Amino acid sequence: EARNPHEPEFLQAVQEVAETIIPFLDENPKYNNARILERMVEPERVLMFRVPWLNDKNEVEVNRGFRVQMNSAIGPYKGGLRFHSSVNLSILKFLAFEQVFKNSLTGLPMGGGKGGSDFDPTGKSDSEIMKFCQSFMTELYRHVGADIDVPAGDIGVGAREVGYMFGQYKRIKGQFTGVLTGKGLSWGGSAIRPEATGYGVVYFAEHMLATRGETLEGKTVAISGSGNVAQFTVERCLQAGAKVVTLSDSSGFIYDPQGICVERLAYVMELKNEKRGRIKEYAEKFGCEFYEGERPWRIKCDVALPSASQNELDEADARALVANGCICVAEGANMPSTPEAIHVFTEAKILYAPGKASNAGGVAVSGLEMSQNSLRISWSREEVNSKLWQIMKDIHGLCVKYGTEEDGYINYEKGANIGGFIKVADAMLAQGVI
Ligand code: NDP
């Protein structure tokens, strides 16, 4: 703590990993002798830079840009860029740290990193977004590259922003390379990348439910957020025969007791991705309730898939979920559940998966996008989807392998932390004191 003051989210993420890893390290002294965990919590490199740009009124605006290059033991740094007013070093270090474990779990050769800016995209024109993205890449280009560091999207960064950044990188370097993932299909993107995180979360939840002889068919699902992850989580839930009753954004949540159907989901996608509107408009359009400033966790559901942001599900929310009979929580967002909430889930012995396991599908398909770029080929939707399905199955298997407790309860958090740690730690051991 003394070393990382004012970094509560980073300390929270490290603490969560340390609690489950330390007993494992004590049984495997080779890792402690080489001080692997102490090295892993120190980023290999942190870049912070000025991002000046001109708004539509021709006024100068200044934001701060970041890239945290956390760990490159098993491959180039890989992880998204987040544009949100709340972005700071603590949040990006926590995300980069989690990313190291997540990327390792996918089985693909990717190190961990994360970056972004405190730029707030809300209400910005398309031209302002482009100018910001170009200025951001005008510095970032020095630090990234297809074999060095390959950023992707995250909150506030979707296909549009990736496009503007890719264009600027190409212009500066004069090279068309796979420096970013989440690209458009016609210029190097992978099939299924937009869907990957959401679909992967649902595949993972299906594997979790299967351990108790259950399926998603007929289950009621509560989802938070209404962005990229939430939208495709809904899509896949519908394909699996579940009923999704909530979505949210930072203003509040909608409750649709009938269930969000394919047509209503199409409306959400247009509302959020084209019109850049608010989820409240869903309630107005379809005549259901909007709960201003609230989160959806007190709605009765069988399965909860938090897909908005960190610390969006606290102890009281967790208690409400358990009391209402929720049997499975799989995280689409990164660290959405507070430590106290996780404790409630594991005490109640309900199925609970941390984001680093359940939301790894996004980065996994980004890894497949990198492979396709290097090979200069593109795989079909079916091919990518079946690889994604297999990767989520394998991650689930690792969680079961390392997380099953004496009474048979699967501690996915422990399983994901140990399963992700071993590969990175062994690579660090092999590469010496670096
Ligand atoms: P988007 O920007 O597409 O959507 C984010 C959604 O979450 C929006 O509905 C947004 O509402 C809401 N949200 C953001 N911050 C808050 C907040 N503080 N309180 C309440 N709601 C909030 O981002 P993604 O869907 O890509 O990302 C969602 C989560 O999933 C993040 O935790 C991200 O790190 C994680 N993730 C994303 C992956 C990806 O492939 N995109 C991969 C793995 C994890 P509003 O519009 O009001 O801001």
C-alpha cells in the first residue's frame, strides 16, 4: 500500500489475487524464491502522455493518455484502451494486472497491458472523436506494434475509435500491420470479435451451470450495462433460450418483465451504437419501468451477468441476488463485484466466476485476429466461433482443475488465479531475473 498510494482499484485487484495465490506459492517455493508475485505487481513500463486536441469550437482541450505495459513474459502486451472520465492510473493498473492472468488463461501467446485516457466521449461529435483519437495515437504509436503491444477496445472505445487510431498509426508508420484488434471486417478485423466477449460469457455460464446439471433454457437473467459486452451477452442468452429482463447504463436500469426479445435488442443496438442514446429511452419506447440511478441486482433472477464497470455490485446487491434465488454470477465486466460481494457468493456456495475467466472471450478472439493478420488470411464466423467456444471450455476446465475445493465446490476465482499464474510464472522463471 505504501508503494502504491491512491491506487485503491489496483490494490483491490492485487489483494484478490494474492489471497488465493499465496497458499499455492507456499506449496511451490520456486516461485517465492524468484519473487515472481512481487515482480508481477510491478508494471514493466508505464507510459503517461499529454493528448492535446481541438474541439468543434476550435478551442484547445487537454487530456491525459496512458499505456500500462504490465507483463510480456508469454507474448506482446495485449489489452484494451478505455476512454472514460474516471480513467486514472489505479484503474488502468488494475485492468492491466487482471489482463495478464486472463490472457494466460486463453492459452494464446499474449502478455498483459491496458491503456486509455480520461477523455469523456459523451456528447462529443464524430469529428471531435476523430481528432482526439488521432492525437492519442500520435504519441502512442512509438510504444506499440504488432510484435510489441497490441491494444484493443474497452469502455468508450469501439470499432469507430479503433478505426481512427488505426488510420493514424498507418499514416505515421506507413505500414499496414495488426497493431490494433477490433478492426473492421474489411480491413483486418476478425469475424465474431464484436460478439466475442458477450458470447464467451454466456458459453462460460453454460459450462458453470452444467456442473450442476442445469442449462440456461428458461432461466431469467439480469444484465447490467448496455454497451458492447451487454448487447452480445443478451444476444447469446436469447439463442440459449433464456429470458433477459434488465439492462442499464450510468443513469439507471430498465426492467422488462416480458424479456428483451430479438427486436427489442436490435432497438438497443441502434440506440446505443448509432444514435448514442440512453437506455431510459427503451423504457419510454416499450412502456416498461426505468429505475433512475439504480442498479438491477434487486430484480429476481436465476443468473446475473454484470457487464458495465468495476465495483458495480456490492455486498447488499449480492445479498439481494442470493435471497432472490440467483444461482450463477458470471462477470462480463472487469471486477464488477466488490470483495464483500464475492464473499457473499462463495459463502452461499452459488456459482461465481470472475471476469478474468468468464470475459476472456474478447481478448481470445483478439488473439485470433492477431494470428489471422500475421497469416494474412481470415477465418469464417463458424471457424472463429468454434475456436471461441473451445477456448471458453478450456478456461472453465482450468478453473475446475485448480479451483475445486475439498467439498467439491468450484472456487472459480482461485482456479482462474492459479491457472493464469502458472504459465506466466514459469515463463518468467525461464527468462531469468528480468
Ligand atoms: P461500452 O463502452 O461498450 O459499454 C459500457 C457500458 O457500461 C455502458 O452501458 C455504460 O453506460 C456502462 N457504464 C460504464 N461505466 C459505468 C459506471 N461507472 N456505472 C454504470 N454503468 C457504467 O464498454 P464494454 O461493453 O466494452 O465494456 C463493459 C465492461 O466489460 C468493462 O468492464 C470492460 O472492461 C469489460 N470488458 C470488455 C471487453 C470487450 O471486449 N469490450 C472484454 C473484456 C471485458 P454509459 O453509456 O452511461 O457510460
